[in-house]
Amino acid sequence: MQLSAKARLISIIVAVVFMFGALAGTGTYLIINHINKSNATTETTLSISGNLYNTDGSLNASAVSQFVDKLDFILDGAEYKSPTIADNAGVTATNSFIFNMGYYVDPQGTMHTNKPITWQAVYARNGYLTIWMIKNYTTSDYNDKGYDVTPGSPFTDTTEYTKGPYESRHNYSQSVLRDVTNRIYDLIVLDDKLDKFDTIIVTPTQANMGTNWQTTQDNAGWSVMNGLGSNTGTTNPHSLSYSSCMSDKFWIPSYYEAFGKDTGTSNYTFNGGLWGLTDTDVKFSTVRLDTNTTTTDGSDSGAGDSRYCWLRSSSL
């Protein structure tokens, strides 16, 4: 389809770095979100009406126009955190800018238009908007070779993951979690399900624009792998080879971004992290997008636990 001059701005304003604060799992070694979410729900009041995409995969001109009008201030390149984004966009009911964009795509590649994906605008810098998913997309282990991963996302072994290429103590750059996250992006863009989607989304490398704010991030608490581009840890298993994830289109947020920026190995104080999130922001619906159910199996059976979400940062 041809975009109007107004709608073309989406490729600039929504040149987003995607965040999945949304993959739950049952692994115990690497850090997961701190809050038990069994009775929590996130703010879901939409800041614009409608999904940015129509159910046929075309862009929704009306919703896109609203989106662009409310967020064009980020083009000045300054740093804006979650509550400031909402305030500048004129969101008065909540302190969060919430919107729907796209739909759940299952491992077989079928798009389910009755399951819209809801996002929150959490950070802006260099003229790029960072958003993260506020509902569990599916479940995934971090890196346990004995875990039964979701078939097709990205692996097709329906028994167990014993044939996997990673050791259980590998870091995020060598993890099932990262592979599953990348596979979800591939499923969404496969066969051009959503018009222009691949051009709207940019990588962290593009968003950094010569700076290293996402490549390396300060240690906070016991988390030593906050950066997407490099590993600052020196203690096993963090000394294992770390491959840059700066070219990934979908990725998992860090402790530093979503929880706390304060340094020090004994500091676990929630202060909103780099994005300035509130207590409401870090809560989310425990109902999984793929199954419309809440999973509470804390065992290693492969069912996962959708009351928690993964962060990519490791914990000693």
C-alpha cells in the first residue's frame, strides 16, 4: 500500500528498539523479574484508539496518525523516560503510553487477529522510541538443555531440548531465550504479515547512533550482563564468550533498564531503572497471549510459569 506523507513519519518516529519483557520460564539460574504477578494486572488503558495495524495486515491510517501526532516530540533527540513520554503525549488518565500494534503469530506462522499485542512506550533517545511488550507472549526456558521448549519457536523437537547447542550456564547471547525471541520476530515478519513492519523496527546498533548507551550498561545489584553488546562480568559463567546482540530486532530487557540503575552488589532497590518505570509499569497480566491461560507450573515440566518474566541480566 502507499502511505500518505503523514503516515510515512511512522518509519522515523516508530523506528523502535523492541523489548520483550514478556517471556516467562521455569529456569532457576538466571535472574527473573522480582515481583510475583499472580494477582497483578498492568495498566491497559489505550493511549490511542485502534490497533496500528488492521486485521488484514495493512496500516491503520487513523491510528497511525494519532500515534505520530502524540509522539512527534521525540524527534528532537532528547532523552525521555516512560512517565515523561506519557505526559508529553497528553496522556492524563495514567502515567503510561499504551497502544496496540500487531497480532499474535503462532509457531506455525498463523496470525491470530483476535489477539492484539499491547505495548508500552518506555524510553526515547536519539529520536528512537523504545517499547516493550506488557503481556506474556509465550513461555520459554532461559538455557536448560533438559527443557521442553515450545515446538517451532524456534526448535521442532517435541520431546526435550537435549540436542540443543547451549550449556545451561551460558549467557543471554548463547541462550534458548534469545533464540525464541528472535524466532517470534521472524514469525511476525514472515510473508509480510504486517505491512512495512520490518522497516519500522530498527536494531539497537542503529538506535545507538555512535554512542554506547545500549552496548554497555552499568552493573546494578548482582546483574553483570546488562549490556546487549558486551559482557562486563569476569566470574564464571559470565566469563563465557559473549556475542553481541546489538543486531537483534527483538530482545529481552535488562535489570538496569527495567528495575534499578543503582550500582553495588547488595543493592536490589527498585527505582524504575533507566526507563523510569513505576510499580504499575512492572506489573503485567499473567494470562499468556498464546494460550489465554495463566500457567503456574513451577516445575521443569516445560509448562513454564507466566507469573514471572525474564530479564536478560544474569545473577551470581
